[in-house]
Amino acid sequence: MAQFGYVSENTIEHLSLHDCGCSVMRFDGDDLILEMQWMEVLATHPDNPFTQAHQSGEGRIVLHGAHIERGELIKGDKSSPIDKTAQVKDFEILALDEEKRDGGFVLSLLGVFSGADKPDFIEMKIHCSSSSVLFSELGEVSWFEDYHKQEG
């Protein structure tokens, strides 16, 4: 199991995961784990010492006490359900939105796959009691920081 230098609790709102790659999403007991290829860690994240967002290396997002309200893998006009036995591999996150609710959180996930033998999309609505964000280092300034400078 990978060791991470930074572990924070309930800090998903301080990440930008659009276009970030998820290597595998799987359950471990009641925890839903997303093994991330990288994450964009916003300047507001408590473990980001910089004034701009930076890209992490490999990381992990753990949704504690996770319950799937709705989960589907979509291929064309067909869908198949996602349950606690599923391991979903190699997708790109388009959106992961978090809302505080009922003493916990509700997350809406939308992702896309590439490859003819894979689903087209993943859509999920997940309830969890808390979350952990883990990563070891921050590398380059996030791509959208330079984009916003050029717009201004």
C-alpha cells in the first residue's frame, strides 16, 4: 500500500478534479476508494503552501461510510448498475461535486472512458459520512492558473 505525506479530512471542496485520471475505484469494506493518477490541489487546500493550485502526483480519495444511491456505467443507450463489488478502472473525471448534507456529504460523479471495449460514461451519486484526501507531493502549477492569467 502506498504511503502518502499529506492526509487531510473533508477537503474534497479544495480539489479540482476535472480531467484528472482515476486508475481504479473500488470498495474496501464501507469505504469507497478512488486511486488517482493526479489531482489539482487548490490554493485553499490546507496542505497547499502555494498561492496557486498545483498538481499532485498519485493520490487517493477515500469516502468513508460510502453508500451508492445511484451508480451506472453507460454504453450507448444501455446502462449497468455499479454496486459494492465493482472495480471501475481507468476513467477521466469530468465532475465531482460535493454537498454537505445530513451530517455527511453527497457527491455527484461524472466520468468518461476512452476505448471501444469500455463504457462511455460513469455516473454516480454517493453518500458518505466523511472523506480523506491523500497525496505526497505538489508538482507543477495547475494548467488553469496560467489560463486565468492569459484571460485577465
